[in-house]
Amino acid sequence: MSAYRIIDADGHVAEQLPQAGIDWAALLPERYKHMAPRHFPFHTGGGRMFIEGKITAIPQPGGHAMSGKDLVDVHAERPGMWDPHVRMKHMDIEGIDTAVLYGGAVHIGVAGLDDPGFAAALARAYNDLVASYADTYTKRLKAVAALALPDVEASVLELRRCVKDLGFVGAGVAPNTHGRNLASDHFDPLFAEAQRLDVPICIHLVAPVPGIPAAAHDRFDRSYYIQLTAHPFEQMIAVATFIGEGVLDRFPRLRVAFMEGNCGWAPFWMDRMNEYHEVFPNQVRCKRRPSEYLLDGQCYISCGYEEKTLPYVVDVLGEDRIVFASDYWHFDAKFPGAVAAIKDRTTLRESAKRKILGANAARLYVL
């Protein structure tokens, strides 16, 4: 047992898998049932989910199948992603006290749907579903809300419902939707509501899905390159635009987390933003040097537990900015051993381990 609380700032449920047994049509109003998420199997094994008649998690010709298994088949071996009782056993093995839950193609993908009414209904259905999963162990499982971007009014109302009625601890949203960055003024009412509710906006990509283009994914046909680029590049863009477009100035008490893109890029990106802020100061709206926003307490970045550069990032950003994310239990996630990968490091100070593994996430999510 750990001497301090371990919080997984980003662990996953698998709402998109057929093994989860979710009848999405039954959870939706009659007028939207024909657009409900449905799983279609491939004759070679595995399969993909369709929403609004469009494929999600678009398979690549040289993608995951090259590793010998389709993603659906890999995740089928990990029932804790849809069975909370199994998840508790896995959290005990890993040494995790509390996990914050994110979904996948439905949770994040609602931001890219074309029909705003359907998107709002599906977001509500997902949130009710993950709430019932988390309610099995309320002290150990917490959820962040799916929101029907870019319908800001619906998103504000749903975030309020999720926090007030369901006990959610934040919003998990895509970094862009339909060609618009999340840092656009269009979303200011959502940021104002998150600030008022004292919950974070947590930016999390799922790639590639319709309506939410991932950086560089259109140039690649293999998952190797997509996984290398999509998550960190989108988080770098999100950091730059949240700072550069003045979101953090307009909402000085808003907390923003940049998830599942690792953290090794942050020192380089901080320096580069500072450099070009000096060159083009009139092209951005931030009132201070970009680095100051990354260091002053509004921003959090999740780390990869095996990142060799993590000690350097901590030295540059400080111990208070990085949160641990297990990514439980995606195809590329480590189980068991994610917590140990940080606790056993000799290159990290004990104070940094304690903060990264729990204290920072407790502050981010108010746990």
C-alpha cells in the first residue's frame, strides 16, 4: 500500500466495444435511434463502430491489424474497461486509489457529429451510462463529461447537469471540432460555466474520427505514424491556442488539462512559444509571456509513465504541473506496472513522485 494517495488522471472505459453489451438505440429518443452507435464486425475479425452512419476510429490499411490483432480483439481481453468490479481488482493490483474515467469514440466523438440534437442526446446517454459505471464505487471512480460541441448552449447545460446531479469532476473534450479550435471565443460560455462550477476542461483526442481532424493524420495510412503524431501535436496546438487566444486571461480561475499526449514536448514548446511571442506579439491576445501560463497553476499536462525525459520536464515546469495517467487499459498501455514505472524511478525526487502520482490530480479535479 502506498504512503500517499494514487490518482489515475486518465483511465478509460470502452463504451465503443461490442463486448460492453450497450444497446445505444435503447438509450436514445425515438427520432435518433436510427443514428445510434452500432458495431459492425469485419470478416477478418474485430470491427468498428458506426455513428450517424459514419465509421469511427477509421481503420488504416497498414494499421493495428499488422500487429496481429484488431483493436476490438485486443480490448476484448480487458473486461475492466466495462465491468467496474473487474476494474476494482485491477486498480488494487496497480495500487490506484482513484481513477478518473474517459471514454473513446462516443465520449470524445460526439464533438464531431453533424446533427446537434443527436449529439446532445448521445452525450447525455454516454454520461448517464458512465455515471452508472462509476456509481458502483463512488469513492474510487470519478467521471468527466462528454459534451456536444459545437452546440455551446447544450454543452453548458449538460456540464452543469453532470457536475450538479451526477457528481462529475470535469469535462473531457476534443481539441477541435469541425475546423474550429476549442480555444475559439465561440466556446467562452462553456469556459465560463466550468470556471463557475470549479471543474477543469480536459482536452483529450481520439483519432481519427469524423469531424475531429487530428494533426497530420490525413497524410498517413499506418497507425504507427498516426499514434506518433496525433495526440502530442494536437495537445501542442491546444496549449498554444488556449494561451495565444487569451482563454486563460479571460478566465483566470479556469483549469485546463492536456491529456494523453505525453509531456516531453512541453519545455521545447514553451521556449518556442516565447520566441515567437517576441517576434509576433501583435498576432496573439495573451497578456504575458506564454511560459508564464504553463507555470502559474492553470495548466496541467499528463505524462507517459515511461518517458525518459520526465525528470527534465519536472525541472523545467516544476513538480506541480504534471499528472499521472495510466491510459488503462488501451492497446499500448502497461498493466500492471504503470504506477511502479514512476514510483521506482531513481531520477525523480520523492516529492515529485507524490505530486505526479496523486496530489496534482487531486488539485486539478478537486478530489
